[in-house]
Amino acid sequence: MKKTAVFAALIAAVALAGFLIYDGVANKTASADFFAMNTYVTADITGKDSAKCAEEAQKIVESLDTAVLSRTAENSVISHINLNGAGELDEKTAGYFSKLIEVCEKSGGAFDFTLGSVSDLWSFGSSPAVPDSEKLSQALSHSGYEKIILSGGRIEKSDKEATLDFGAAGKGIALDEIKACLESRRVKNAVVSVGGSVLLFGKKEFTVGIRDPFGNSGSYVAKLGVSDCCVSTSGCYEQQFEQGGKKYHHILDPETGYPVDNGLLSVTVISKSGLLSDALSTACFVLGIEKGSALAREYGCTAIFIDEDKNIYVEGDSGIIEITDGSYNLTERT
Ligand code: ADP
Ligand code: MG
């Protein structure tokens, strides 16, 4: 072999080795699994910065929980406002409030983040039971998002007894913060789930299953093909209990204080925004198929409703690849 050919082959070999090493680093995967925000969190991250990001993702969720959103952590922003009736917010937190107030308004109050005292009476996290109706209407009289006034960076409650509860949107907010972190790092793709809210990060198309509301946590009714978005599901099977032969769940009708009873079993919302996917899945559950679809449309999101008669209604572009359980009927609304 001529000297130049040997040299060229050597260069090619070095380049290939370099590429393989680079590709190996670029495709490095790291994971984190932990418990925060009263739920399980898992992150699977691929890319050069995957290990660093997995650590950061955990810190983000934990500090968002204890410093901002938790109702039980003494020094969180929410606890402070609940206790003192007012508080100063940093720009990011004020942004969350502003977006959620908009969801409250646009949903006509179906989404309401002031139901804390009402949901406490149901004791979903501990020993759930149907509350005394007198106490329930008392707590309900102090709730209502209209009692929350956001002005610049200051938040104030016009009724001191109104209790803020970000339980229906906090997991989505966590996904948005993690997404911002991943965007600032060398990450190819990632899947992060905070309870029933999942971030699919990157160009890769992921397959996501929608849980069978009649089955256990590993059973699915449909597969979605999605990329670069957040998918949240609000389901009545979460935190459900039975009393006097009747089932009760944790998604409450802000007009009555009782669990929503409209024939829906779950609503899944797909959005670029974690906050919106989480808040709208709860809002659409409360609103039902017609009004919920209109709300999802207004936000340009996809909503997938499953009812007790095993109908699946889709508003928007679902990316449904397959209905994996033939006993369900699919109706695409658009
Ligand atoms: P999960 O927390 O199981 O993911 P959701 O996102 O639907 O489910 O949030 C339900 C939680 O939100 C409840 O546990 C309660 O804290 C709160 N919540 C209940 N009803 C409403 C409502 N109508 N609007 C806003 N928050 C609600
Ligand atoms: Mg929600």
C-alpha cells in the first residue's frame, strides 16, 4: 500500500474511533428514581450531560416542592400565603400563578386551585371518608379562585380562609422546570414522569400508553406516538375509595365540593407545556366532554376522554397508534 493510502486509512480509522467514542458519550444514559410531591418520579436521560441532568432533575423537583408548592412544608411559598393571606412572589412563581388563574377563568371555575380545605376534608392521602356536609359547605364557602388577587409580584387572598392547593398542576410545573434545564444542557432525549404527568423530550418519537381505567397500573387501552411534549392524565382511579357501596375519587367539582360524577373515568391532555397538560387534564375532567373539548381547543391542546361505557373521545391530533383493548370504541372529534 502506498504511503498516502496508509495515511488516509489511518486518518479514517482515527476519525471512526473518534466518532464511536463521541457517539458513546452522546448516547450515555442516566436515570433517577425518587419520591417527591407525594408521588414517584423517574427520569431517563440520554446525552453527554445525562448524569449531571439526572441529578439536577431530582434537585429541581425536590426544591420546587419544599420551597414553593408544598402545602405541608412549613416554609414553602404556598404554605406562607395560606397562613398569612398574602406573599411576595419571584417572577417565575408569579408566572405560574398568572397562567393558572387564566385556566381557572377560561374553565369557568371548573379548575380551581383554592380547594385545599375542601380536599383536606376528604382526607384522600390518609384515611379517606365522606365528610360532614355542613363542614363541606363551610369549607366551600371560603374557596373560589376569584378570591386570589395577583398584582405584579404580590399575591393576596381576599378571604384568609381560602386554601391554595397546586395538587392539580404542580407535577406539570416540575416538568417545565426540568425541560428548561435539559434545554440548557447537551441532552438528546429524555423521558421524565412525575406521577401521571410525563415529559417526552427531544426529537425521538416515543410510544406512550394510556392507562386502562378499569385495569391496574400496568394495563393500557391505547398507544400514542408522541415527541417533544408533555402528557398528563387525570384519572378517577387515583386515590379512590368506597363508602356505602359508592365510589369516591379526588377530582372535585368546585360547585359542590363532591367528586365529579359525569361518567368520565380519565382525561389525558397533550401539550408543549407541562403546566397546561396537568391543569387542563383536571379542568377537562371536571368540565366533561363537550366543554372540556372546547377548552382544549382554545389552548391548542389534544384531549383524550375515556368514559364509563368504554368510549374514547379525542379532541385534536392524538397521535393514537393503536387501540390495544378492542372492547373500547374510538371517536375522533375532529
Ligand atoms: P393527580 O394529582 O392524581 O395527578 P390531578 O392532576 O387531576 O390528579 O389533580 C388532582 C388534585 O388536584 C387533587 O388531589 C386535589 O388536590 C386538587 N383538585 C381536586 N379537584 C380540583 C379542581 N377542580 N381544580 C383544581 N384542583 C383540584
Ligand atoms: Mg392535573
